[in-house]
Amino acid sequence: MRWTQKLMREVAVEERTNLGLSQWDQLDPYVLCQEHGIPVYALSEIASSDAVAHFSVDRASTWSAALIPVGSARLIVENDEHHPVRRRSNIGHELGHFLLEHDFKTELFGESHARQFDAKLEKEATFLAGELLVPFQSVEQMAFKGWTNEQVALKFGVSEQFAQMRMSGQRVRAERASVKFRGRRSF
Ligand SMILES: [Zn+2]
């Protein structure tokens, strides 16, 4: 499947609609996992299991989450030491891999994300996470109205960095549009 941005936006809108969310509602990625029958385990809760032995201590701080295939089922293990807004986007990213039906290159649990999926698939998962957590329709309107990263972050329960990632392109477009508009008005 070749995922265009348009198609990925449609997937996100459908998922949000199924949860009964408007474009201004916060999406709870844990609820979306539930909807899809994906259990989410916190790394700290399973810290004694053999699986976690693969994670070295120094890696634990940068490691975010992983979608893990177990037969035809999927589960997510997340690093619950991260800030809640970061955990939300981590889970959103893993849901991205799931919803876009990305193939696993390797089933090695504990390998870095970059090795689990290639760069193109990583970009897609991040894009879908963005659309799930801060939908495009709202991005367009917030850019037009000049919302700050802080406002966007608070509204949608994401980090300011994440808000910046979502808003930057649309802000440029909104700025260009307003320059055009001012230009037209002067005649
Ligand atoms: Zn990924």
C-alpha cells in the first residue's frame, strides 16, 4: 500500500470519528489501542520479565515504545518514564505503524526503531500520529488564527515541540495567504 498524506489523513479522520471525537477534541491513544484490541504494557510494570533484559539502562531513557507482533496479534510496550504528553505521541506513533499495516522488517524486540522499520515507514507513522493527535482541519484553522505552540499543545495534549511540528508548514501557508489578502485589499 502506498500511503499518500491525503490517504493517511483519511485514516486518521476515520479513527477519530469512530471514537466520536470532533476536530477539537483530544484523542486518547490508549482508548484507540483498546478499540483495536492492542494491550499496552508499561516498561516499568514488566521490568522483571526476560523481554526487558534486552534493554540496557542507558538506552531506556531514549527508548520510547514498540509495537510488537505476537503471532497475528499486536501489543505495545511503552517507556512510562517519559512525560505524559510524550507518551501520548509515542503511542500515537506505534498506532501509526499498526493502522498503516507496516510490515515488520525484523521481529527483534529491543532493537532500535530505526532497525525495526525503515525511514520511510517511520515518517509515515509519525505523520499519522500527528493527524490522530492534532488533526489537519484544526491545524489549518489554528494557523490562520495565529495560535502559539503553547496553545496548541494545551488544547491537544501534546508537547510544544510536537505542536511546532504540526503547525510549521501550515503557518507558512497562512502567512502567505494573509500577505496576498493584504495585497489585494490595497487595490
Ligand atoms: Zn516507528
